[in-house]
Amino acid sequence: MNVFGVDIGGSGIKGAPVDLGRGALAEERHKVLTPQPATPQDVAGRVAEVVGHFGWTGPIGVTFPGVVTGSTVRTAANVDPSWVGTDAGALIGEAVGGLPVTVLNDADAAGVAEMTFGAGRGRTGTVILLTLGTGIGSAVFTDGRLVPNTELGHLELKGHDAEKRASSKAREDEELTWEHWATKRLRKYLAHVEMLFSPELFILGGGVSRKADKFLPYLDGIRAEIVPAELRNDAGIVGAAMAARAAATR
Ligand code: BGC
């Protein structure tokens, strides 16, 4: 069965029909730029453009980089603040001509995809996926079940919002070496999360998962196993489609 998945990110909005049997994109994804400012109306329009590119007419799953309860956005740390309180499902649903739309947090979507088709396959106990990008997103699982909207990127680290210190963007903006970022930022952050949750496994996703060899060697002293995410850039799209299917069959 194919279901459509869309990933809304700070710089790009990308989507494709997903083959849910394989957990892979059924067609090459289409990407458009995220409008600046990324207001609800403009973003919904771009999502419709991505969906329209494929002439898609079935259920659609959409990720959002903030807390989403039901289909309403509750936080918007790295996108336009006017999203807060917006019923994203209704707004995007209208923009795509009334197709059923399911919205969920971006890290939760990536986590769901990794647990089924990627690095978390078959893993029990507590598993935490962290996406290290512009911000830090988290998805917490216990025996494969998601606790949604955990927001571990906003834990406090040395008096700062953790994502401002340990995200991939922090490494780039502050021009930190991989070693400095990994030992002084990421490792301390993981140690803090481990102190709170004692997971069996950390899955590290986001763009940097492709460069895991540059920082994994520095993450000693963490008890949990640490592995890079496997689905790379497609995890959000695949997870969004999985959520839309779950909603359609509920
Ligand atoms: C947001 C999370 C999101 C993460 C990654 C954080 O700033 O609060 O909801 O998952 O960024 O986009």
C-alpha cells in the first residue's frame, strides 16, 4: 500500500508516495523551498504544491518541527510563531482539496520509521531517537511504543536550551571541530538524557547521521549503545506516511 508523506523542515518541504511494505519512497521525492517567513498559510500552499506534483488523491501524513496534539501545533521553536494554536491538519487539508491529513512531530515521525524499518527494528526496552539538525528533536519508545511530543531538545544544559549547544546548527554556527562538538556538547547532552531515562539504545538522526564516523568515536562514557539512523533523509517522510495509514485504518 502506498501513502503520501511530507516532511516540513526549516529550509525545505519534501514529499513522496511511500511504499509502506518496504518503508521506502515509491517515487523520487519532490522538494520545494520553505517560504520565509514560514507562515501557516504559505507553508500549507507549498505542501499542496508537493502533493499536486504527484497528482496524489489519498491520505497524507505531514511532519511538523514542533509539538502537535491532535492536529494542532503547540510550539514552534524554529518556525514562524504564528503556527502556535493553528490546526495544521485542517489548514493543510483545505489546501490539498479536502484529502485526509495527519500531522505529527517530525522527530516522532522519524522515530516511528526507524523503529519499524531502520536502526530500531526489533529493539525492545527504552529506545531514544534524537534528530540533530537546526534544533534537536526526540522520539522516546518503550518496547516499540512511542511516547509522543517528548521535546528532549529543550532540556537545560549548563543554563542553556540544549539544542542551542548540541545541535548540528550549533556546531556549524560556532565553527566547532567535530571533536569539540562531540566531546563537549553532544556527549554531555547524551549523558544528561541517559541520567534521566537510562535507555538501552540511542539512535542519532538528522543530516549528521551520514557523518557518524566523525563523531561516534568521541562518545565514550555513555552506557547505552549509540547508532546512527539508517533511513537518513527519508525517515520523516516514511514516518509521516505510516502515521497517515494508522489514522486511516483506525
Ligand atoms: C522542536 C521539536 C522538533 C525539533 C526538530 C525543536 O526545536 O521543539 O518539536 O522536533 O526542533 O525539528
